Amino acid sequence: MSTVDDNKETSDPASKPRPVSITVLAWFLIIGGVLFLLMKPLTWSEFAFERNLWNTFSKGASLVCGIGLLGMRRWAVVLYFGLFTLNCVLIYTWPPNKLVLEQYSRPGPVVLMMIIPAIVAAITLPRWNEMRW
């Protein structure tokens, strides 16, 4: 015999298992963020201080996105796309050097730059209702 509490538990998004695709995406973000942060001291001298601070913050936030996705959190998706948008704006308004600006002004790199967020959207947005804030 089923009770109201039993029905509540099965309809709770937190009771559903996390999809493998979100788990893999989350771990890519976590591992990528950790590796970047571990390697940052090696590249610190190649960028201006402010750029280094931004890159460190951005990759740290990417790491946080991965942790949030492991918890099936909507804020992690919002943070990811907010960071992506801000990083795109900064590439063109505050490029680290002229070569980067020239590279990201060509159609090929721009298309490649959009592939990863498209994959993230394809993985996360269909699961939006299964996530909680």
C-alpha cells in the first residue's frame, strides 16, 4: 500500500539518480579546473596580473560548476553559462594579446568556441526539471 509520503519521495528530483552525461561533464569541469589551477604558477609570468587573477577566478568558478553539477544544481548551469558569456565578452574587449584577438576574430575558432557550450546545453537543459536550485 502506498502512502502520500512514498509518492512525495518518488517525485522529488533529488531522489532520481544523476545521469551519467552530467556526471562526466561535472568531472571534466572539476579535473580541468584543478589542472588549470595547479599549472597556473607555471604560466603566471606570461600574463598581466589582472588577467591572471581573472583566469584563476574563472577556472575556480568552473571547478565550482562541476561540484554543483554533481549535486544536480541549477545554479551550476547558470554560473557556467554566465562565465562563458563573460569570458567571450572579455576575449574581445580585454584580449590577453593581439594574437588572441586575431585568432578569435576568424570564423573557425569562433565556431569551435561555441561547440563546448552547445554540448553543455544539450546535456544540462533537458535535465533542468530534475535539478534543484
